[in-house]
Amino acid sequence: MNADQLLLSLKSWPEENLEETSVSSLINRIQAQRGHFRDVNESLLEEEIAAGKDEPQDDELHGDLENKANGGTADKTAGDQESATELRNAKVKMAALVGHALNEALLGLDYISFLVSLHNPETGNLTMSPALKEAVPAGSLGFDKIQRKPDPKAIKDDEIVSRAWKMEGLNSAADALLSASEKLGREVEKESRYWEQVLAIRDEGWVITRIPRERQTLGVRYGFAESAAEYKSKGIGALRRGEDGSVVMDDVATTGSLGKAMLRVRVIENGEVKGVSVQSGNKKSTSVKDVIERARNFVYEDELFFEIMREARIMANQGIRTSEDGVTLQLGEHRSIIIDMAPLDDDDTALDVHSPESGLAQGVAMAFRILLSYNHRMSLKKRSKPPPALSPRKQPVPPLLLVRPIATHLIHHQHLSHLQGLLKSLIGIAKSASLHGEYSLKPLQNCRQPEIKDVESAVDTFMGRLESEATLVLPGGWKVEIQMSTMLGHPLYGTGFTINTSHDGISARLMGENKFSSVEEMELYLCWCLERSVVNEIRCMGDKWQQIAQGNEMRNVEKQTRKIRVEATRVGLSIVTGATGGTDTRFVWDGSEASKSLQDLLKEF
């Protein structure tokens, strides 16, 4: 065969031995050669490679590593050496005990195998040790059953003892069964009482559910599904079984700090409490139903006060003040309404609960509760609709509308009372001077629906803008139409007055629509209208008096030096008369019965 010829072998390459290359085999081999892994590091292996010790002897390497493990190195402390010595001694002792136990087990196996070899040689020879086989022949050890003749007296004694034990056992079992039966009966009675009371609570309309963190415990849900996030987890109480089987509620809050449980509204005038809302509740009853009702009421009232405080903090610019424990609605200089929390049955017995001020306080408290329920219903409707589009910015949750509509009504009624008093005073002044005048008032004309179809429409009207109308007829053919609007929001942020004035005099060009944003401006304008209406009335009485420069002064046509000036305020109507170079004389009509009329006074002039 030439050297250039290619030699091929038909034998396959030798396969790797999986047992030798497996991870478990490698770990055992490494531990056998080098000991524990913690004594092998990269620097040690590099030193061995540099020194040419690629394949060190197992005994030498094992000896070195064991020397290091046993404290052979110079940097080992005495404590480490003692620990290594104790470990070696424990290992030797454990090996001796294991060997002793193994020897005892083998001796027992040989004894049983030797004994079995008499009747079953094949089985005995399989489990017998070689040393035992060489020492003694198989089957040389046997056993027999000994039949002992029974003693009649012993049998009789055994029967007596056995019968006594059986009777004692049966009596003990009967007593245990009777005790278990009585206990079971008591448990059934307690369980029946518990479920009867639970069903009675459900029949009252309460929702029975499971406690979220205690799935094996029943509870009653007395909260509201549309409450604020802070109160969603506070409306459930556990219904546990008491010692007698009755339902017991625990961890249920029926009052807040200092026993405060319900919203209280007080009307303050000149620093004195004139009216207060009723704070009634059965706080002494311990029945489960009453406890649930008190807990439900407290959760509702606490959430209501929380939302009132939350909304009132952003209305400080509209005369609403907040403190740590209450909200104050200022209605004028000497009148205010305070909203806070109070204990049950904490009414001031010195106050008349049937007085108008107490009726106002009770109405405000009831309006707050109705508005919270209305907001809950609106929240449910909002959740029932498709959600808005996703946005990276979380939309803030606006406060509920509770204080704003009630404050709007209170302020509107306050200004309406002031307007009615002003109109009545002006008409009284005009009539005291024997002049014609009258007024009519239509309060809340945009809220008075002929028929209330449902609660939501009524509350919607209650929460909108409030408008009242008044018509004032003054002397001289003057007619003043007043429209008062109140809204604690855009664009009014208070009360506005729109006044349309018309008359048949020569001052028509000064009339038209006038808007005022304060009560003082409106009052000054109405007094001005009364002045001009009296001037127009005097001018219409005859041609003797002539108006000067469209003002409130008039000149006597016959006597040019004689002049009169008309002045009107809420207090009264004044006529100031005098001549050039002389002393002025004032005559006032203040609404009371006067000695002379305006016409008689002018005749004297």
C-alpha cells in the first residue's frame, strides 16, 4: 500500500461515558481529589499551573487540602483548630454508631434467615450471610409450638376481667356518646338561633356578605356603594356568633371622636344660638338591628361632613370659613350658620325646636343629606356610562356640590328679605306723603314648578341659578322691574340685580337696563328712582314747579328765588325748601302717619 493512499476506518468514534461526564460524577471526583470547593480558588489553580502541577497526585492534593481544612496553615487561629478537631471526632463517633447499628441489623437478619431455612431453605439461603453459611449448616435450627393446658380458674378469672373491661368500655363509650349528643344539641340550638337572627337581618333589607379578609365569616353591608374612596371599606361589619348563639357585631364604629355621630346645624345671631337641628337616635339600644342602623347613619353622616369640609375649603372667597371641627356660613354681619358634628341627643333643651330658626337649621341639615344621596345617584349613573378615553394624566375628582347650592339659597333668601324690606319701606314712605305706590314680589320664580315629577328633577332645579322678580310702582307714573339672580359660580359668584325702569316723564333717556352687583348699589338706585318719581309727580301736579337740569331740584316758576330739593333714603323722604339768601327748611316723611301731605306742603310754598 502506498503512503499516499488514504486510510479509512469503519469503526465509529468512541462514545462518551455519560456517567463519567455527568455533573454529579464530576462533583464527586473533584471533591475526592481536592476536597471542599471553598478551599479551591482561581489563584490556587493558577499557581499549580505555573508550577507544572497540572495533574497532582490525589493523595498529596487531598493531604494539602485537608491540612488547610484542619488548620494546618499558619494564619489559622486556635479556635478554628479546635472546631476541626471536634468535627473529626464527631465524624469518627458517628461512623462507629452507624457501623454498630448495621452490625445489629445484619445479625438480626442472619437469625431470621437461619430460622426460616428449616422450612424454606431457598429463601433462607438467599438472605443468609456467607460467614453464617460456613459456620453452621442451613436448617439446623428449628422451632415448635407448645400447647399449654389451660387452667379453668385462670380462664374464669380472665373472663371476669374481660367482662369488666368490656362493661367499663361500653359505659365510657355510652357516656361519651351522651355527652357528644348533648353538646351537639346545644351547638344545633346555638346555630339555629344564629341563623334565625341572620335571616331576620336579611329580611330587614340588609345585604349579607362575606368579610373580605375572613372568608369564613359572614358580615352585613350597611355602607353605600357610591361613597368616597375613604369610606368604601368602612361599610361592612362582621356577624359573629356569641356564646349563647345570638349574633354579635364587632369592629363597628357608631360614633367618632368624643362620641360625635350626626351632622348638626346651628343658627347664630349676635353670638347666641337661636336654632339647632334635631340630633335624635336610639343610642342606648344594644340590639343588632339598632347597632347596624347607628353604624349606617354614622358612616353616612361622617362622609357627609367630610365632603362638606372638602368643598368648603375652596369657597373661602365667598364668605365660608372652615376650622378644625366645623364650617361657618356667614349671612350678614350678625348672623351665621355653623355646621359640625355632635353626639346623639345633644340638643340644647333651652331652645325651642319648633321656632323658625330651629326649622331653618333642620331644613339645612335635611338638604345636606338629600344632596349627598343625589350625588351618590349621579355617581352611579356616571359609572354606568362608558368610561372616557384613556389619558396619561389622572383626572382629579372634583368635590361634591353640597355647600354651594345651600349657600346659594341662604344668600338669595337673605338678599330677598332685604329687598322686600327695602320695597316695603319705600312704599311706606311714599304713602305717608299721600303718594301712590305699590310693589309685588315673585320669589324663586324659576324654581316653582307646577308639578314635581321626580326627585332628581327637583334637585336639579334646586342646584341651579336662583331668580326672583319684583315690580315697584312709584309716584309720577314710574315703574321699576327688578330681577335678582344668585349663583355662587361663574359668572355671578354672588347676587346680581338687573333693574329696568320706565316712566312717562321727560327723563326717559336716563332710563333703561341697569345692572348692579351689590345690595348697596341697588338700594341707592331705588332711592334715586323714588327721588325722580317724586320730582315727576310734583311736575305733573301743575306748571308751578319746574325741574332744574334733570336733577332732584325744582324752581318755582312764579317766584324764581324759591327752590325745593327732593331727597330720598331708606329712612325717609325729605323736601328741602328755601329762598336765595335765606334759610332752608326740611320736611321729612319717614313712613309714619304725617300731619300733611306733599301736595299740602307745596301749596304752602
